[in-house]
Amino acid sequence: MNILVTGGAGYIGSHICRALLASGYAVHALDNLSSGHAEVAVGTLHTVDLGDVVGLRNIFAEYHIDAVVHCAGLINVADSMQHPEVYRTVNIEYTKSLLEEMARANVRDFVFSSSCAVYGTPQHLPVDEATPFHPESVYAETKVAAEEIIRNSAEMYGMRYAILRYFNACGAAANGSAGEWHDPETHLIPNVIRAAMSQQPVMIFGNDYPTSDGTCVRDYVHVEDLADAHVKALQYIDSHVEPLILNLGSGHGYSNAEIVAAVETELKTKIVVQYGPRRVGDPACIEASNEKARMLLGWQPRHDLASIIRTAVEWEIKNKIASLRSQ
Ligand code: UDP
């Protein structure tokens, strides 16, 4: 089977491509390389913008694509507040045109990268899939809108689909071939690791939250576990009529201070922490209920926090060495 992965050269997309290849699928990665990296792409890379309808049409015409995994999109919450129209165009309009091109090409299976951001600040923990939407950023609004378009398109065009709501993706491929590579890097784990490696302080946003140690709590799920869930989701929708809507989280919350401590343990070093003001739009605590994914897909996260930190550290060390070599 041929699978088109949009955003296939991105952090999560490139790991999904690896998991699909390992399961025997033929993989086509579509990426405009604006934030993705050709170096981590596997399968056939098509350097095409998601908004390029003719480019998309050509891929569907040339290759017999059986299903689409749609990861391409803009992901930065703060950026979305500054550039709402760009986020709406890329995350909503381009999802719509992708679905239209799929329908034209008679491609009926669709897996979508959504986010726990659709729930906003949860009233109850852990967060299950029945939790009402409460988007608190333009980014989150675009994910809610895209989910709605997928529901409507699926009905209109007779598609089968899965919507996968990620919690905090992290870690790197166990074989070191891919990992988190954002520019600029805004995520906690790589920032803490880089601070430790450079012996610089790390800035933690807020220590006055109503949590056990005052720092925010998040549910970290290894990117290879996420990728594995996509393969299982594709197989599920291939044999079921009803749509699949799932949370993908580990089911455990860790505070920012606990993440710092885990990196200290892995690198056997002390990290200097500077506490800054809260970051706008950060809920105090998010933890997933992943019961539905366990039950319907037989999915189970295999990487614990130590494994997440270890693979992320290995990736950072590898890249630091590579960048030193190229200087
Ligand atoms: N965070 C932090 N310092 C950083 C990056 C992130 O304190 O350099 C905090 C952030 O405020 C949040 C948690 O780490 O409480 C996770 O943030 P991240 O950006 O990694 O993921 P998000 O939860 O926003 O998707």
C-alpha cells in the first residue's frame, strides 16, 4: 500500500514514515521543507507545498496513493496569536483542499494529526475524548475547525478517518536517525538538555501553578509510540466503518521541575534553573486518558520518561557533534 504523509520531513511525520516503512508500506513524504528537513526524510520525498493543489493533484495522479496521513501544519501557539490568518490558511484551508484532492483521486482513508490543545484547560483529569472543546489559542481553534471539516468531508465523500489528538510529543528515534529539530526550539525537553550540555541556565515559565511543585504538568509521549499508533490507526480504519477519534498520551503527568531532574539524572549534571513569568496560554496540568487507544488499537506506549530523555539526549549529542564537525 502507498501512503502519503504530509509533513513527512517534520519531527512527527518523519517518525511516522519510518514506522510505516518498517510495517511494509510504501511511503511518500510531502513537505515544503519550511520547517522540515530533507536529512530526516525517508521513502520518496516530494518537496511540494500543501497549498499547491496542482502539485498534490500530480502526486495523486502519478502514484497509486491508498491513504493519507496528514501531519503538515503550523504548530506554534504563540506564533498563531501573532499570525492568525496564516494559521487558518495552512491548518484549515489546506486541510480542506487536501481532502478535496483526495476525493478527486478516490483516496478514502485519512489519518489526521490533531492536538490535546482542542480541550484547553481541562476541568477534569485525566482528559478523555468526550471532553468538550475549549480552544484557547488560534492554533487550537484551527485544529477544532480542521476536525470539523474532516467530519463533513468524510460524510460527503464517503471517507474513513482517524483523528489522533497528541499530547506532548518528545524523544527521538532509538537508532538516532531522527529527532526533534525545530528552529527556533521552543519545547521543554530539548531546551533543558541544551542548557545542561552548554552549562547555561534554563528558563522555566512559572513556578506558582497549583501543582505539587508549582511548575506545569504535561503528558509526554514518545514520538515512536505516536508513530506506532498511526500505523495501528491506518489498519483499524481499513477494517472499520466508524471513525476513530483518540487521545495519544502516556497517561502520566510530569512537572517541568521533574523533567529538569530527569535530564540531570541522565546527564549526571546539575542544571541551573531560572524561573520566569508564566507563558501565556499554558494550562497548569494536562494528563491524557489513553484507555480508548489501548482498547481499540491495542496500543501501549513502550517508552517511559527515562527512555524519552535518553533518546532525546542521544539525538542532541549527535547533532551537536555534527554541527561542530561542519564548523
Ligand atoms: N517550558 C519552559 N521552558 C521552555 C520551554 C517550555 O518552562 O524553554 C514549559 C512550558 O511553559 C510548559 C511546558 O514546559 O509548561 C511544556 O511546554 P512545551 O512548549 O514543551 O509544550 P506544550 O505543552 O506547550 O505543547
